[in-house]
Amino acid sequence: MTDYVLNTWYPIAWSREIGRKIEPRRIVEENVVLFRKEDGAVVAMEDACPHRLLPLSLGKLRGDTIECGYHGMTFDCSGKCVRIPGQEMIPPSAVVKTYPTHENMGLVWIWMGDPTLARTEDVFDLAQYHDPDWSVAEGDALYIKANYLSLADNLCDPAHVSFVHTSTLGNAASEDIPVHHEEQPGKMLTWRWIIDAPPIPLFAKFGNFKGNVDRWHYYHYHAPSIAIIDFGSADTGTGAPEGRRDNCMQIYACHFMTPVDAETSIDHWLHVKNFQATDEINKALSDQFRVAFAEDKMILEAIQMNEKTFADRKTIKIAIDAAPRRMRKMVEKMAGEALA
Ligand code: FES
Ligand SMILES: [Fe+2]
């Protein structure tokens, strides 16, 4: 089993996916079930009946309890068994593990570690998500057959954009621009500016730029599984690099990663923009992101396959690897601390 950071809030599902139906999910190599109580709160439990280990996801939701699909043992939201058909006595060990959950930014978050350390104030938030001057569009849950840290590498790596996303998020103007990075407690910031260059295809399509632009890319990675990509453009020479961004187009592309197992991850993505968008524009933007993120998926899955084929091969490091390497060390340390 991979060492995961457990004392953290992970995104596990879109809020819109969880209702009055038992939903199975897998995260950090554990199977859980999710459902919404009658009062609307989300419950998460281990997906195994303590009797014969039948997955509880094969059972039935009865009120706020789950009835196992094999012999009808019934568990309440705290995991306690409240009924064993055919007997009065309920052994104290008849308990299912439960996990703290919280909802924010359209997502259900789960705490897989020590429940006494779970503080809902620590669930990730982006202020602009709630700001009426900004607009939000939810994307998809993109399944990627790759370890979530490979996806995290990608999200600490603005350099790939010039080569992987040429039809949407990148263009050749940035190929040789160096990437900067800065490690902060629990975070890795990676960025670069491209000055006086043509807008990227996405902004040429949706922005209203007169000619060349100054554009930025700030990748805010929050260990272990969140990346907020702040990217935008302003007409060149209007002072955007010095902080004057009154007439800019800015998007936060948010990636909330679920580590499913060593070879699978889910990227829950959404975008938050500094302009109001019609449903049509949101759909068009999301379609562009879908193209771009499918390109990342293709690259990451191909690498995952080759990492198996060339299991003993030592890869080389180049300048743009500085941030991903430090990110991996940070996550390793966090995972180790919980075990110590
Ligand atoms: S396996 Fe669940 S009640 Fe028997
Ligand atoms: Fe990408």
C-alpha cells in the first residue's frame, strides 16, 4: 500500500452526486459508502458489514440507517448496529467505521485519518468562489489511470502547457520562459509571466484583447491534493505584472484530486472567473478545459504504463522538475509524520 497523507480533507464526490441513495466510492485504497441523511447531511461509512463483510453498498437505505443486503443487520449513521434480525442481543463489536465529512465548493470532503483531528474550518476554500463578482462552473470527475502524485507533478509544472495544450491553454510564445517556484508551509507556488505575446487560444476566443497581452500562470498547490491554477491576461503594457489588473481576464482552474489507489486518481475540476458568463459561455469554456484535461490524462496514463515497463530506469531531472521534486518531498514528509 502506498503511504497516503491521512490527516487531511480529501474531495470524494460532487455534492450533486450524493442523495438518498447509497453511493460506493474508493479513496486511499479504502472502500466507503456515502449517502445523504433525511436532514441533508452527508454520511460516510466503511463499505463492509462487520458480519460477513458484504459491501454495505449492496444493502438498502432505510430512513437514516443502512440495512445489510445479506442478513439484514442495520446500522445507524454513527456506525452502531441497531438491529440484528432474529436476536435481541447486539454485540458491542457490531460497529461500522464512519468518517467525518463536510461540504464546500460543491464537493463532499472526507477525513480518512484520526477523526479527533478533523476540523471543518480546515476544509479548503477559495474566497472568489463565493464572490458575486465572480462566476463558477462545475466541471467533471475525470478518472485518470495514474497515481495522484503524477497529477500533482503536472499541477506544479506550468512548462508542459506550451507543448501539451497548444489548442487551448498554451502557445509557442512561452516555450523558453523559465518557471519560478517558492515553497511555503504545506504549499508550493510555481509561476511564470509571458510578456507581450499573442493571447492563448482560449483567451483569444473569449477575451476582448486588442493585440498582444501580458499573461500569467500561478499554480498554487496545497499539499497533498489541491491545485488552484490562477491564469489570466491583460493588454500588454497596461501594468498587469506590477499588479494593475483592472481590465484583465482571470480564471482560477481548480483541481481537487482524489487519490483512489496507487494507480488511479480522480480530478474533480471547476473554474471560477472574474466575469459573469452565460450558460453557453460556461459550456464552451468547460469544453475547452475538457480538451486540455483529456490531453493531461493521456500523457499521465502513458507515463504510468511506461513506469511499469521501465521499472528500473532512472529518469533524468531538468530545471522545471525543481517544484515537483520539492512537492513530492513535502507530501512524503506529511505522510511520514502521521505514521511516526
Ligand atoms: S453479512 Fe451483513 S448481515 Fe450478514
Ligand atoms: Fe495540463
